[in-house]
Amino acid sequence: MTVADGLAVLRECGPDRTAETVLLGEWLLAQAGLSGEGLAVTVAPGSARDSVVLRDGRVSGTAHRVPWARDAARIAVLHDGRALVVDRAAVTIQPRVNLAGDARDTVLFDGAVARSGPGVDADALFLRGTLMRIALMAGALDRLYEITVRHASHRRQFGRPIGSFQAVQQHLVMIAQQAALTSVAADTTARRPGGFEIAAGKLLANRAALSAGRAAHQVLGARGTMREHPLGQLTRRLWAWRSEYGDEHHWSTRLGAGVARAGADSVYPAITGGSTVVSV
Amino acid sequence: MLRFAPSELTDAELALQAEVREFLDAELPRGSFAPGLGMAAGRDKNFSRALAARGWLGMSLPRRYGGAERGVVDRFIVVEELLRWGAPIRYHWVADRQTGPLILRYGTMAQRERFLPRICRGEVSFSIGMSESEAGSDLAAVQTRATRTDGGWRVSGTKLWTGGAHENDWCVVLCRTSDEDDRHQGLTQLIVDLRAPGLTVRPIAYLDGSEFFNEVVLDDVFVADDLVVGEVGAGWAQNTSELAYERAGPERWLSTYLVAEQYLREHGATDERAEAALGEAVAGWWGIRTLSLSVARLLDAGQAPAAEAALVKELGTRFEQEVLDTIWRLVPDDLDPAAESLFERLLAAAILGAPSFTIRGGTNEILRSVAARALRA
């Protein structure tokens, strides 16, 4: 499966564990020459709070916000440019969740035996994780748009569909715009996964998560806030993914610094040429 | 569902882009001219003719009229480079963007032969005579009236916000030629000589004191029959098709681009606030440009993406304003519109120009209604 295929699956099927196990975990192991066991592996995304040390082939310390660690067979962390892989049975898991209730566990390593492999760039992992979040967010926004438009067409108040009110139409248009922006960001990053495109794409997806999420809840009214309503499944994940793999501050400063390094004459060529013109 | 498919530029399109960039570097090197903001940039007939000599005016028109028979995307590439450069495009802007395609589509053979080659050579300029005091967003309410006379029409009424009427040659005037039950019927487009007897142009001072816009008073102005565009009474449909498809072009999201570029040129991005502002701006342009380009691709494929175009214009013009606010917030001092700093002058001009971004060519509120019609389950 190519990355683009994987991203298409994520976008279409939404949140499952494919992102963490296949597209990130298996990829990381392949990079490190550790693949081939066929067991589900999850990857610690690397938090500033992490404290992982390697001594005599054994891992100690804590990794935070590890997706689905409780259910994985193996857990991979990055340490000094090497991938360390330990068995789930050799660590202690503190179950944690994100805004959507999805597992983002704390993993306590206490001298667990690790196999390790070379040559993994932490930033490459971070970019790849971001790329997957963009695809997931684009898919969620596509569905959020559909749910909102359908509701506005069918729900009647004051004797007419609420979508016939201009104030509601303004929400729909904004949601359509934000979904479209994130959609083309996901398409483009899948085809050309450079630093510029990923930075810009995640920024657009993050903005959309906030503005379209809020507008969609406004259109759906009280019923959209019911725990079992599909809208909340989407917005909670969008808000969780917004923070994962770089918030707006992270990506805007990184993108802006990259463009600034290239200089004023390169700003427009960067907008049209992306990572073929600037490195971010 | 809306159709937005991102695409890469082809090698031929990238070559055109490189050609335009080289041309601008050579003809209008940075520092050699006063760059302007998008459609509000300067007017320079010689520059327009230099573009014409490269085949970059009337690009989509047939060769037999002097055009290049190139597509919407090719024109998009040329126009975005001109706009982001701040090039003086005002002389040819309306003719190239609007009047040429209008005359090709609805004009008579004689009108095509008379106007199109001159548009392609950069030898004729046009204004748009749509708005009136009682017909803004509600354009079908125009009261300018044309009545039949020997060999043509007598036109009376007052147009407002007619850009460049004091300096252009012709104006395409939307006027009422008959009263029908459906008020969208009975409207007609006439090509009016801006120097005709009975026509008076009075400037309207804009916020910044500039006098680009005008009131055009027509007092029994004679317009010959051979200057009626298309069908008498069908002006509404012609006019809306003219508006719909040109809505989502780069002029709808590049009006404040130079402010950001010039900020970086003069100040650099020396702290996280400036980096974040630049990053936000660039990401926005990247995304909106992708949408805008995809509308151009749809047009080249023979589609009529009216809703998509309205959506992009609404998004792009709001973005032009947001990006301006983001850059403005980086500047602690009050602004001098006549400052020595080009950045400061551009920022001041953009702040005063910005209210018009979301009004001209259809207010954002109307655009949202247009787009919303396509958003039905």
C-alpha cells in the first residue's frame, strides 16, 4: 500500500487504528529494519514531557499520549535517532484518553528489553504523523459537511427548512469553504508530502476544525450535542486531532520561519511551488 | 456536492509562469515603479501594450481576432503574477477580463471585428456601468433607461461606482429597455462611448481620497444599434454569466499580498509573532489559490462552477482582509499614508481599500446566498 493509498483509506474510513499501526508503526519499523513480525505496533508521538532513556539495551522512563498502547502488541519510541521497540507486556500502561475518548495512554518503561534500529529522523516521524492527521481531518470535515447540509435541508422550524434562513446559510457556506480547503490540503499533501505542504495543510485543517466544528454544532442545535449523535463523534475527534502533531502556533511559526529564511522574493514562488521552493 | 480538485501546473504552464516572472523582472524591476494593490494598481498604457506584445491580453480569444486561444488556467497564471507583482494593470483590466469574453460570446461579427483585435493589442479600455444608487446588490432594479429612436437608442440615467470612466474609452451599460412582469427581462447591455454628447463623468472620492470611481450621468445619450450587445431584453442573463465565472480569480485573494511581502522585505520575521503571521498568511494563500485554480480548471473543462466561484470569492476576499489585520497587528506605530517606507504606504492603502474587497463584484452576503443554493441535500 502506498502512502497515498493509506491516506485515502484514512480519509474514507475515518478513525481506526490503521493510522497508528500500519501507516506509522509499520513504516517506522521498516525504516529501522525491524519489521516483519505482523504484530500491531503503536508509536509514541514524542511529547516534550517524555523522558525515555536507553541503557544496556533496556528502556526506562515515560512516554505520553501513545495512541492505543493498551491494545497494541508492541510499542515503538524514538530515542536519539533510533527506533526502540518493546513488547506491550514489558511495560506498564496508564490508560488516558483524548477529547474524543480515544486511547492516548501513558506508557511507563521500567527496564524493558528493547530491540533497536537506526536511522529514524524524529521530524520525519512527526511529518508523517501530521500527514495522517490532515487526511483524517479532511475525511471528518467531509462528513461533518454532509451531516450539516442534510440537517439544514430536512429540519423544519417556523414552517420551513432551517437551511432557508440566511443566517443558517452563512454557516453552511463557511463549513463548505473550510471542508473544501482541508480537502484540497489533504489531496495535495498526499500527492506531494513536503514540509511546506504539510505545515500549510495542518494549519488549514486546524483552523477548519475550530470554525467548522463550531458552526456545525450551531446548525444542528441541541440534538447535535447528544452523546450518541454522529456530529459529536466528528467534532470531538477534529478537536483532538487539532492538537496532535502540531497546533497552529507550532506550524505557523515553523512555516513562517521557513518562508522568511528564503526571503521576500521567494514568498510568492513558495505559495505556488511549495516544498520545491522552500524547505520548512 | 461542490467540485474542487487540486491540480499541479503542467510543464507548459510552469514555463508560462517562468516566462511571466522573467518578463516582470526585466520590464518592471522591483524598486523601479510604485507597485499597487491588486485591481487598484496603476494604469500604464505602455505596460499594457508590452503585455499585448507578448500575447498576454485577450489570451482566451480566437486567433483571428488577435487572441491566443489559450485557456482560463493560462490567463490565471499570467494574472496572478501581475497582481502579486503590483503591476499597473488598470488600463487593460476590464477589457481583458470581462468585455473581451462578453463581446466574443454575445457580440455581433461586426462588434467582434471592431473591438476584439484592439483589446488584444491593448488599444482600447472599458468601464463597467452596472451599479446605480437604487441598484447595488439588487442589480435588476436599474433605472437607467434606453428608448428606441432612429438607428439606435436614447439613454438616460445615472450610473454609480463606474471605475475609470474619466480615463477609459467605452462603458458597457446595463439599462432597461422595456418593462416586463419579470423584472429580469427587459434589460439590455449597450456599449456607450464615454465621450458621447450628453454624458457627464463626475468623480466620487473614495475613503483614501482617490478618485477612481465615478458617477456617470447619461442625459439623452445616443447609442447606435450596432452597439447593442447580444439580444435586446436579454441583458440580465448575459450580465450574470459575465459575473459568475470571473468571480474566483486571483484578484479576489491577492489584494493585500504585497503588504505581507513588503513587510518581510523591510522588517524580516525577527520574532515568533512575525513568523506566525507570515506562516498563517502563506498557508491561507496556498489553500485559497488551490481552490481558485481548481475553478479555473473546471472552466477549461467546459463546466459552469457558479457556486464554487461564489464560495471562493467570498472566502478569498475575507482572507484578504484577515491577512491585512494580521500584518497590521505587527506594527506598533500609527500609520502615515505618505511614509517613506513602501511597506507603510502599502499597509495604509490596503487598510483604506479593504472595505471594498467584500463589496465590489457582489457583496459577500449575496455571494453566500448564491453559494448556499448549491448546498442542498
